[in-house]
Amino acid sequence: MGNSSLKVLGQRITVIDALRGFALLGVILIHMLQHFGYSSDSIQASSDFSKSDSIILWFSSRFIAGRFINIFSFLFGLSFFIQMDRASKKGVDFRGRFLWRMVLLFVIGLIGICFSFVDILTLYAVFGVILVLLFPLRNWVLILISCLLLSGIPLLSIIGFDHVKVTQTTTITPSSPPVPSADENGTTQPDDINSTLNKSTFIASAKENLTTNMKGKLRHQFVLSSRGYVTLALFILGFLVGRVRFFEEVHIKRKRNLLLLALFFAIGIAIGLVNRLISPQEPINLMEHIANNVDVPLIALINSSLNDIAILVQSSILALGFIVLYQLKGIGKYLDVLTPYGRMGLTNYEAQGVVGAILFSGWGFGTIFGGLSITTLFAIGLLIYALQIIISKIWLKHFIYGPLEWLWRSGTYLKWQPIKKTDHRVFNK
């Protein structure tokens, strides 16, 4: 988020910005397949899917959904550490300023939700406040908290121990919507959220997003699944990675990067095997058990937690794989085109939501774009992403920050910050 990467010997480690830009590729592709949260009467039935549609849905569910937004969330925690660390080196306690910064982010998120309820920035702002409270804690305490968040214990506490059974009592067959709907973190949502938002006016749509759909999203994040707890864990892990100075040495410890990549591959395979061995023969839809107030089989909670950890490991593989490729001269120069995009991550993320609302809402062109095939939507997502890359590169040739990054920074310091490169030299952030 924002313009937050490390410098080594006066040089910006652009891989962090490029990685942020890479994460936003997965975000827009998943959101396009979700119609940015807007439903449509024109959605195809699953039997009408072409072969390419089926391939894209399979690929998206296994390699994109949940993985890229994890990277985006992780980088927010890293950004928090960078800001706090740089301020402390100047003898400044940045915590108060950062809290105010989160208030501004919350407001930006509310505006974003008016366009598309899948906007996640309001939750990011709340988690940012929690990071400030956790800032003084030692690394081992933060690791313990992260493990607890990923263990499924918070969700177990919400469900209630008396509703969790060691043996399976009831099997609920998962529903099969024609297009797998997912929240901004790639987790399938219940129908009560996904069947709304076909409002004829922007005001009506925004009102429903800020009320009914906001409540539904919070319920999904913290009651029906562990998604919200996983995101908070990613914030903490990003902060921890900043603390151990991983990215300050990322450019010189290439062998370490490769070893970590191999390690995460091995961990991912091990988790997958364990999850497959303990999974019941009949599928158990944990979310539907909770939503219908049916006793939850303990094995379903264990499977869910292992799946969350597996997706987190897969996100790590994607991130480390990107870093390794970025450091190869023949490939890195092409991946570097994502650097301007990532530097304007906040602007580009919110712009995606605005464009998505225009395309899929009832007050926009939802009757047209809502009926397009999965393959076409995927291609349009790639096109929008490519256009954003071009616009970001052109914009940063003339300006220091992206538009929203500049407004956020100016609001943080309650003073208009320089934005044109001709008016002010580029200074270290």
C-alpha cells in the first residue's frame, strides 16, 4: 500500500513495489470473475461454460484466489514496519501519526465500499490500529499470536465449543453456484451477500453496500470463516519480516531466497498430503454448517485451518518465486514494469473498484458485462491491468506520488505535500 519500500545504499529496493503490483494482478482477475460483488441475471449456467471458461475457473480457484490478496495484506504489515522504523531512526515516535493515517485509510475504504463492497481497506485500517498496539511486543510473542490466529482457535471460539463435535453428525452438500463467488480474499461467500447490489442508482447501491453488505462481509470474515483472522496474521508476519531486515538483504542473498522457495514448496506438499489423509470421504462445507447452526465436525475445522495455512504457503511461493525471477537480468527487466504500478498501489486498487462498479452495477453497464463469459471477463481484467501499468508509468514520470497516495500523505501530515517532480526534488520517504 502506498509508496513503502526499503532502500539499500541509497537505492530503492524496487522489488517490493513490483511485488505489490504483481499482487494486484491477482486481485483484479478474481474480482472480475466475481463481477466485483455485483450479481447479474445474465450469468451463465455452469453447463454453458466453454472449455476455456472451465480451465480459467480451475486455474483461478487453485492458483489465484486468496493467494494474491495474501501478498497484498502481507505488504501492508511490511509498510507499517518501514514507516515506524524510518521515523524511529529520526528520533520520532510515529505511532500517533500512524493511527491518524489509519483513520484516513478507513475513510478512503468507506468511499471505496460505496462503489464495491469487496473493498477491503476499512478492515486494513482497523488491523493497522491493532498493529500499533502490538508494536512493542517481542518477536516470539508476535509469532505466537500469528500461530493462534492461523490455528482456527478464534473461529472455534466464535462458533462455541458446544457446537463442535469430534464425529461428523450431519453432512451438508455444498451448493454449486454457476460462477464461484468469492470475497476480496478469495473465499466463497454465502448467498445472502452475493445476491444483492443490482440497484438502479448509485445512491441506492452505496447505501446497501455500507449497511447490509458491510454486515454480511464482517459476518463472513469473522463468523463464517477465518478469513479476517488470517489477514491479521499476515499483517503481523509482514511486520516481523520487516523487523528481521529480510528485504534489506534480499538483493545479495539470492541463495537464501532459493532455499526458502524450496522449503515452502516442501511445506506446501506436506500440508497438502496431511490434509488429504485426514479429510472425510464426504465433503463438509464448514461455512454452510455454521450458517445453518448445524453442529460443526472437528475435522472440518482442522481441514479449514490447514487449508488457510496451505494457501498462505502458496502465497509465499508466489512471492519468493517472483523475487527470484526479478533478480534474473533477462526476466527482471520485464517484471520491473510493475514497479510504477506498485508504487501507486492504493490508487490502482481503488481505481479497480470504481471501474468494476461501472462495468457490473445496475446503475452502470451490468446488463452488458454481467452476461459475458468467464474467458472474456478474464481477458478484460488483463486489459484493465495493462492499461493501469501504462498510466502508472506515465504518471510517475511527472509526479512523485499517485493521486491517492499524495492525498493520503498530505492528510497524514495535515499539510499539502509536493507532488510535481519539477516543483520538488524526490526525497527519501
